Amino acid sequence: MKKAKIVVVGSSNTDMVLKVPRIPAPGETIMGGDFFIIAGGKGANQAVAAARAGAAVTFLACTGGDDFGRQAIDGYKMDGIDTSFVKVMAGVHSGVALINVSDDGENSITVSPGANSYLLADDIRSGIMAFREVKMVLVQLETPLPTVEAVAETASSLNVNLILNPAPAAILPESLLKKISIITPNETEAALLTGRKHFDDQDVPAMAQQLFEKGIKTVILTLGKKGVYLKTADHAGFIPGYTVKAVDTTAAGDVFNGALAAALASDISLKEAIDFAQRAAAISVTRMGAQPSAPQKTEIDAFNV
């Protein structure tokens, strides 16, 4: 069976992960445990998750001309990802992330974007061939905003559905939001996009409604282990997720988005695609690391709790 084609545009990082008993407070030093160097970056995580979930993925990104960049590209190729549109910047370090992961699976992350800052709007326009005959485009916010806007313009001009995962949280122009087919914020990101400084669970439906009214046809507000809140023209409500014992939640959102894009590209229904993505995310939190945690399609199909 031929795989559906999707494009993922975004960041490529190397994650340096330290296991800690708990996330340290400001100014506090604590002793950690195991240390790992793992391929990461929201864009790359989502590209790998989508490829393992059954899509034919083309990845647009920028790495440095260093060992981290070369190793990252080799890893994407091992997952069958088309890397012919990955830009390599000599003399610039590849993106890195420093991650603390606590014993209860929570994390804190600091990112140095490095070469990710050099993925430019012109790279998207010159790489328009990557967007032809694809079923879905997926982008996040770890590359410059003009680049994300160029992705939205390109997808819109070719009448291709665009998923925006608005992470890290940012205030976005209305002109960009109007070009988005599907948006997948978490609660914090949704609060910023809707102008809230404080929020609780009761605000979730209102936040989703506000985003819907900005012209986004499908709003999927992700709520971690609580599931998602879906708002479309004919549906508004919570869809429960799956309860598992979390080991590392670092890339759960990325796995969700990659699997969602892969599922929607295969032309299954929106609710089926959300369930597929939630199963993939549930599997991922039971494993350490970002890209290593992304499950294969056979695992997602067989998942049962």
C-alpha cells in the first residue's frame, strides 16, 4: 500500500537529557542520575513520529555542519524520511536542548536554536517542490515566524491542509491563524493565543471557541493524560485519552502531532485520527527520550489498555 505524503517543517535538535529526582527550583543544585544524548527538536520529533506512524515524510529543516547535524540527518534517513530539503549551515552549531526529566516523568527544557534560526522563508519558497502532491503539512514554532508564515502561504496556495502546533507558546498574527486548517495547542499555548493570563479547566471550551472564531476550522486543544478538547463546526467536546504510567513526557505532544498528521493524510475520520494519535502519545510517555519514544504504526494499532 502506497504511503500518504506529508511535509514536516521545523527544528532539528540534539537533546542532552539528565534524569533527576525532581525538577530543581531556581538557584538550586541537585544531584542527577543517568545522562543521555538523544536526537530531538519539535520538527524532527514530529517528522519521525509521522514516518513511524505510516506516512511518507519530507522534512524541511536546518542543521549545523557539525557532528550533531550529520548524526541527525543520518537518523532521519534511517526512518525513511526524505532529507533532500534539509539545509546545512557551515560554521553554525546545530540546535541543542538541555532537558531535566524527573522521577515522576515531568520535565524542564532549555533550547539553544543554533542552525534552526537559519531556516528562512526563502528556503520554503525555493523548496516549493516538496509541497506538491502532499496530503498534509505540519509545522511548529521553533523556527523563525516569517518561515512559519511562508509555510502557511505555500500550503494555502497549493490548497493543502496545514496543521500548526503552536509550540513554544507565542502570540501569533491573525493573518497566519486564518491560513491554518488545524491547530493543536496545549492549555498554556491556547491561553496565550486567546489573551488569558490565568486559566483553569473550565476555560478550555471557551479558549477552543475563540480560536475557532479566528477562522481555524479544527481546534484540537491537547490536555495531556486528560485527552483533548475538539472544536469544529459540528462538534464541541472532550475526547478522553489513555492512562499509562509515565516515564518521560518530553515528546508526547510531538508524537501526538506527527501521528495525527500521518493518520489524517491516510484519509481516516478526524475522531479516528485523534484516537490514533492519542494511542501513539500514550505509548511514547512510557519510554525515555524524544525520537526513541515514537512508536511504529504496528504498535499503535495493537495498543490496548
